[in-house]
Amino acid sequence: MLTLEGCRLRQERFLARLEEAGIPAAVISAPRDIHYLAGVLPESVIYPLPSLLFLGPGLPSWLAAFTAEGEAAVDDRLVYEPHLLSTLNPDNHRRLAELIAAPAARTPNLAALGFQREALPHSLAVALETAASPRAWRAVDEILQELQLRKDPDEIACIRRAIAANLAGYTRAEQVLHPGVTEVEVMTECQMAAQRHTGAGHFYSGDFRANEFGGPARDRPIEAGELYIIDAWSDLDGYWCDMARTWSVGGQPTDLQAGVYEHVAGVLRAVPEMARVGRSTQDLWRELDARLREHPHLAQDGLVHHGGHGVGSRVHEGPDLNRDRGGVFEVGNVFTCEPGAYSEELRRGVRLENVFLVTESGVQVLSEYPLSLTPAPSAVH
């Protein structure tokens, strides 16, 4: 879980950036960003229950939400009733808008109010406009995105727990993979193993299709000789993990499958040397593409998708490892790298993905797990 100390440090950075930008206060409406700054995750998988966090340099902070459970790094908590005798209300945005009128009125006529362009509902914007009458509105999405590029220790601990869930799922996948088992059965077994390991109910899904580029699991038996990419995603404590492994169904890969697999695995193993501080992430994509093309079977197509992405409170965030968009590696980045190769002759393809942390002393692999094309059903990792 995130710590209150970590949240307060992130608030200090965010408030300093607001001051630099001449923004006296901001409201945060995206649940994951409220979690990032306040330490509680006001998010429901049942219904999109709205919340709002108010922060400003030298101003009292407050969080308005459907619950006051959990410790939050704020000065005040406000709560609306989200249900009536356990039936969810159909007008919770209206209820939240009414709740924030009084605290918003305590900071009237602000020179500017920061808001999340991608997340602030119209009803809350109207309530804030009426109660606080800010003279201008300033989007803070890019400020938050830039801050979230560099992870704090409590964030990394959350990501490590999500990684552990994925690894438990992969161990189970190796045990149950055989011709005739359906993709849904494999995914279900992996999901149960992940949640048994963490002792928590949480999201676990991903690409679970054999002989395909990707997609959700189907009620389809997997066949001997196919390659099975499992690109698994876990979301735990408000932080994500994204990894990929590929196995040969039936345990008897062709020479082409084995050769391409070892080539892609070699590219993945080289990532800690390639992804150095200060390097352009687009430049890394180009090197991944060039290295993949060194194999004769991959010379024409190379890397046909992104090379990876940042991961944290969202499954895709900066820095992008992309041909057309990117950034520069910095200390504190947590990113995935996923070289892949696909063709009909391969019986669809190989994708291998690990999670990495950029540190002062180099790039560290956070998701250590064997790279083997043949499942090891009796192995204990």
C-alpha cells in the first residue's frame, strides 16, 4: 500500500509545480491520481463513484468521496451517501456536486483553478464555478503525468506485489498447459493462483490466446504445436504489472520456433544495457527493431508494435518505448519492454516482456522469471 509519508512528498512536489505555474489551487478527480496524492483509492469496480481532491499551496486540503475509510493525507474528509439501503443511487455526481459547494466557497475568486482535462465531470466543474468563481481554469494533466514518470519506494513496493501475482500465475500456467485445455481454463487457473498468492481479490487478465497476436481468452482448446503468448496484467493496491511469456504447446517446438524464441529472449536480456539513463526511448525502440531484424525470419517485419511502456498507477503511462512517441530514461522510471515476433510459420509468434526499474547504478529487472519456450510443469520458481 502507499504510505502517508510518500503521499505527502508527492503532494509537496505537485504543490511546488503549481506554484511555478502560477496556479493557486487544483482539484483532482481521477481516482488513480487521488490515490497517488492522498493514499486512498476511491474507486469502485461495481459503479463509477465520483470523488474530488482539493489541494493548494498554503491552503487546507480536502477529499470528498463516497467513503471515509482508510487514512488519507488530507486535512478534511467529506462524505456523501452513495446508496439507499444498499441500492446504488443514480445521482451520485449530483450528490458530490452539492457536497463540495461549501468547501469550494472557502477559496473564492482564485486567480486560477487547476483541473484534470481528461477526468473532471461537467457537473463538478459547474459546482466549482458557482461556489469558487475561479477567474481561469488551467489543466494540470501534464504536470501529474510528468511527476508520475519517477516512482517513489512505496509505489515500487505496490508494483512488486502486482508482479508477484503475475509470476504466481505463470507458474500455474506452466503446470496446466497441454493440448486440449481451453484458453479460458488456463486463464482461470492463472487468476486463481495469482489471487491465492496475494491473498486478495484483484484484477487479473490479459492476452490469453494461442496461435494469435493477442486477445482475451476463448472457450477454445489449444492445439499441439501452437505458440501460446500469455501477456498477463495484474492490478493490485492501485498499481499495475504487465508481463509476457510464450510457451510451445505440447513441448516440442519446431526449429524455427526455437530459433526465433532464443533470438527474442536475447533481445530482452540485453535491455538493462540498452536502456541507460539519458537515452531516448524512441532510440531504444529503433534498436529493438534493428536487433529483431538480425534474425532472417524477422528481417522484413521487425518490431510491429511498441517496444514497451511505463507502468504504475495506469497500465500504460510514460515513458513510451514507441517509434512515434517517447521520452528520455530517468532514474525512477518503471517500464516494461516487450520485443515480439509474429508469423503464420511460427504458429503465430513470440512475445517476451519484463518490468524494469531505472536506478542510479543501472537498470534492474523487477520481474525475474525463467525464459523457456518449453513449459516446466513440475518446476517451482
